Amino acid sequence: AVQEACDKAISKFESEIAAADGTNGDGLAMTMSGHPPKRSFLQQAQLRSVCTKITNYIRVVDYIVLSTLHSLLTSSLEDLLHHFDSVAPGLPPEDPPPAAEETLAVTKALKAAKYTPLFLVEVYFDPDEQSIEFSPAGAEFSGKIDAAMNDFVSMVRTVGTLVSHEAFKEYTQPAFINGRQDTVEVSEGFDIVGLIDDNDDYNELVENIKGSFDAHFGEVVEYVKVFEPHKEIFLKNSHEFDVEELWGAELEVFKEHLDRFVEQEALFESIPHKETIGIFRAQNVRLRDLFLPSPRHCLKQIHELLPRFGAELNSKLLNETTFAYERLNKQPGNVAEFVDFSNFLNETNARQKEFSDRWSAIEKLYALMNEASVPVPEQDEASRKMMEHSLGQLRYQVAVVESAQEEKTVQFTDDIDKGIADLRTAADELLAAADDPRLFDGE
């Protein structure tokens, strides 16, 4: 359209010259040398005047185009700044409880209108640095923002100006006038890039964009610090926890560890898959998937150890009570055996409280397993029932033996007295035999 307007202006000028010279008005004829015919000085001045007007027209078009591009650039940057400033940096405030009269449709509409973040960062654990990191890093984001704004300026630069374009030189700089090169010089016009770079409003806009972006990204840095306690738990579980060290521990120690790992599991499960932080969305899936198995693995190890530990305690107590029952069920055959039997009875009777306490501890251990949903093998359940029966048997046997112990003591005492009397009789007989005069007869 610009070139067409220029053609019309030149064509009008040629028509006017042709009309004044009485030619056919088809334009200025070319001479044999290929140059336009000679013009008068007045025609030369008129041609330069026409070219000047065309040049001014082209400059106006250039100004309109480049000014529009400048406005477009500024508008784009203002829109970008608006996107940054329309959202408060950091985590969004918690949703207030809906009013009593609020309908379900309104609630859904409010949820649908929630802000969609502009940028995405992935939060992850760096095993080499032993730290929580995020990607892309701040420098990479800043570089991309700068590159985007520079691309705006580069786009404007590539447009250039019509007045300096080769296709428009025939309108702004007539090549030959009366057979000689015309020396009219036409400048390229104003420098759009310089207009942008030296514009205070533009530079202030750029600085505001960078400042707003840095404020938002600073909140991302602060958000990542939330996972420091999670990291310390993960590292401690990985490097310090040894389930075999719990072997032989008290019940409270087991309970403390079970509670701790259950709390850790809940803590890691509470890590959101994604979180909106101002203009950023943090993706925590990678971090969550790494941390969550840690307490679960520790719980699994304890769940595997507890039945083994409980089975060993039960088996040991069962062996001891079974041995005691069988020993007390075997009657002594002589005084020496009775003395050993009595000593063992007293010892077993004294250990009754110990056996009960140990059994109570075993029951509490299995109750803890049940509370923690620890699977227990069927043979262990059967062994516990045997243990309970064995302990009852032993109590009954001790009571039975103790009730008969006095009678047996009297019996063995009588046996001892009878044995002493028999020994005395035998001694008297030996003494009488020793006094026989025949033993001293010289013959």
C-alpha cells in the first residue's frame, strides 16, 4: 500500500510534466542512453520536491509502524509485570470456610477460578550435596526472562525502516537527473532500538519485572527450606537406624520407634504433590517418592523383628516352665534326691513372680504387635497358647507338691530316723563282736 501510494505520486508528477510539455502523458520517455530525458531546472526542483514529500510520507509510515511496535513491546512487558504483580509472592492464604448460605455451585465456581501459575519448578534431593534443590535454578530463570525481553527488542530491530529499504530508494533518491547521479542523501530516520534502550519508562518497566520476579523466586527458595526437617529424618533413617540394635530392647523402646516411624510416614505423606507459590508451581513428586519409602522401610524391618523377638522370649520361657514342671512331676526316690527336689521346689516357687512378669511382658509385646498390625505367624500363636497352659500347669504343680511336701518331709525324716536306728544297731553288733574273747586268744 505504501509503495502504491508512492507510485501514484510519481505518476501524478509525470502526468503534470507531460501535460505541460504537450506529450502523451504516458510518462517521461527514455532517451537512447537509457536515462530519462533532460528536465528543466524547474522540473528538477519539482522532482526533488515530490521525492521529499514522498520521503516525509514514508518517514511518517515508519514512525507509525515503529511506534506501534514500541507500544506493543511496552504493552507486552506491562502485561508480564501485571501477571507478576497480580499474585502475592509466597503460598496462597488458606481458603476461608464457606458461608452457611453458600451453594455448591458457587463453591465449584470459586475453585475453578483459582490462579494458574506461570512457571514450574521441580523440587528434589541432591544426594551428592545432601541438600534439597530445585530445577530450573534462579539464574536460569532470570536468563530466560532477560532473553525474552531482548527478543522483543530484536524483533523490533529486524523490522527496520521503509525509508532505508532498497525498494523505496527510487522514490526518495532519483538516480539520475539530466544524465548525472543525484547526490541527495536520505538518513534512515530515528533509531527504534536506541529509543527503547534510552527510554526511562522502558528501563523502569524492565527493572520492575526483574524485581517482581526476584521477589516471587525468593519465596520459592524459602519454601524449599520447609523440607529441611524431612531431609534430616531421611538421612538419619538411612545412616543411623539399625533394627538389630533393638533386639532385647524394652517394650517402651519398641513403641517409641513404631510411633516415630508412623509419624514420619504421615509427615512424608503430607508432602503435597504440587504447591502454588506465587507465580510458581512447585512439583514435589520426585522428593515425596524418595522420602516416603524411608519410614515405611524402617517400619517393615521392625515388623519383621518383633515376631522373631517375641517367639524367642516365648520359647525360652516355655522351655524353662516345661522343664520345671517335668522336674517337679518326678518324685524323689531317696533322701539325697529329696533334698535336691526340695531345693528345686523352693527355687521354682521363688521364680513364680519372675515367670509371671516375663509372661506379662510377652503378652504386652504381642498386644503391641496387634495394635501396630504386625503379622504374627500361626505357629507363634499356637506357641503362646502352649506357654499360657504350661505356666498354669506349673503353678498347679508347685501348689500340689508344696501341699504334699510336709508329709513327704515327715516320711523321709522317719526314714532317716529309722536309718539312724539301724545304723546304731549295726554298730552295737560290730562292737559286741569286737569284744569276743576269742579274738584275743593266743592260740
